[in-house]
Amino acid sequence: MIRSRLSLADANSEAQLLYRVIEVLSAGLDLDEIAQRVADLITETTATDVCFVHLLDPAGDRLRLRGATPPFGQFARRIELPLGEGVSGWVAAHCQPAVIIDNKRADPRYRYIPELRGEEFISMVSVPIMTRPGHLVGVLNVHTRDRREFTKADVELLGSVAGLMAGAIENASLHSRLAEREEAMERFAERIVLLQETERRRLAGEIHDGISQRIVSLSFHLSAAADAVATNPANTAEQIARAQQLAAGALDETRRAIAGLRPPVLDDLGLAASLESLVRSIPLPNVQVDTVTTSLPEHAETAVYRIAQEALQNVMKHASAAHVQLRLSVTADAVLLEISDDGVGFDPATTAKRAGPVGYGLPGMQQRAELLGGQLTADSTPGRGTVVRLRVPMAHECQTSA
């Protein structure tokens, strides 16, 4: 059986299809609902058997199935096609429609996808979904089980539907990305508050348990010395000596509490030299250090230093490494920190699920990195060591030198 046209009797029917598409696109639906409803509408009104809506992914290098008529809806978001591969990939790469009347397998552009059961369908039309300025959004396909002589008018009609879809899809995509960014900002703010509260509790604990207790004892000894100064010089001297020791201890704890916020060595030496000093302070064998000087905001320097400190302590406590390397480098737009060892390694998948210093340390380092807008990864294999990599975006005004 051979059909022609898309089973639309006249221009009024075509106008009705476009009107119904506009109604769907105006309903304020999300991206997946738009793709699904338009696919259903096209097969319903054009007497075709299957419709697929493939949308360009954010990276712009592949198509992803986002809408499909039954029974293929279950594969939405699960099937991807690189640009240039298959008929849809060719249409996306060339921004031109493609028509296949029969014998798809003989077409060099065709790629068989088992889940979509191409052997059941004879004829197809594939058109690019593009905005007016010529920006590719995706590809729209229709298939028929019977051989169909698709005409130029058929292709133009599908192109009109695709053109209507393009703007709505682009708007929905922008709205989705905006919503994702807002959600990420909310999570970001929550993490900042959590870190602030954690830091405040740490400082409060150090002040209450250490500094304040020493000051109370200091006051006691000074009072005792004042009481004994006229009658017992020896006791007065002893109380004053104890008070001096307590004052020195309180001063040391105060310095440690301040250092917990920002290590003084960063202000004295800068990040590169501070990392070199940090390596020397931790008892590790055969450590190789390679750093460059770079200018980062103070909060970023502190975070990089703390991440390096945590990573090196993990190496010391858990790795049993014979060789360790710390490397600080810069690119045009980022500061890179890499700490590698040849120790026992671990399985990242299982480490994240168990309690313990390593499992606890990695999420903390990753959280610090995320708060900088950076990324931290830990590549490890049992028996083959570990590599911790940190990438921190660098402002354009930052200056670097060897």
C-alpha cells in the first residue's frame, strides 16, 4: 500500500495541526512534556505510525531522545546519538531534512538502534528543529509501517511544526537551566551556612574548653598571689610562675584558634611556599614538591591549603606510601593542585559508603572545592595508589609567575 501526503486533506487541516501544536507549546509545559505531546499530536493528525523528538544536549555534540510515541516513550532520555551518526545525526550535522521511502538499510546514513525497532518501519522523514536565526535545537522524525511517498509539501509541513517547536523548546531549556542554577545556589548557600556554623562551634569549643579555662585558672593564681604578696613571698612567686605558664598556654591556644581560620604562614609566605612548608611539617617519605607562585583571593588560598593539608594527612595515616608528589600549577583560567602517592589505594565506590577518616575526609575536601566553584576528584585503585586533583577557577586579573 502506498500513501502520499501526510493524510491531510487540505490547507485547513494543515492549519488545524499547526494551531494544535501552538496550543501545546503555549501550555507552559516542561521540555519532556512538550516533546511527548507534540510527538503524539503529529502521529495522531498525520496518519504516521511513530514520531521521535531528539533534542541537542547542552554540550552540543549529541542528540538525546526526549519524546516518543508508544511504545517507545520508555526510552526517552536513554538513547543518545552523536552528531553526524545515523539519519538523525546527519540531519543535525547538515541542518537539512532527509527522506527515505524504503530500504533504509541501504542508506549509508542509517544506523540501526534495536530499541527503536527500525525494521518494522518502511518510510521516514527527518527534519531539523531550528530557531529562526538558524540555531539547531534538535531533530524531528516520523516513520510509517507502509511505504509512503512523502512529498515536498509533507516535508515543509513537518518543518513548520519543527520551527514552532524550536522557540518553545529553547525557552523551556533556558527555564530548566535557570531553575537548576537557582537550586544549585540554594544548596551552595546551605553549605556555606553549615560550614559557618561548624566553624563557629569549633571556635566556641576551643575558647570554652581551652582558652577560657586557662583564663579562669590564671585569675585564680593571680588572686592567690595578691593575697600572699605581703605574708608569703615564696607562695606569691609560685602563683605568679603558674599564672605566667597559663598566660603562655592561653596565648598559644589563641594563636591556634586564629590559625584554624587562616594559617598565618599564608600571609607570611604565600600559597606556594606555604605548601612547601606544609610538606616539610608532615612526616612523609620521599616527597617531591613542584609549585609555582600565583595570586588568589585569601579565602581561596586558605581552602587550597586546607585541602592539601587534609590530603597529605590522609596519605600519612592511610596510604603507607613510599613516594608522594605535590604539584601546584596554573593554566590560563585555573589553579591546579595534584597530590599523588604510590600507596595502598582504595576503592572510591566503597569508601564513600563506609565510615572512617578517608570516607569522611573526601566529602569535606569536595565541599570546600565546590564552595570555590572548583572541582575535586580522587582517582584510586587498591594496590596502585591515589591521585587527588583540585581545579580552582582563577579570576582574569590574577597574575602568575614561575
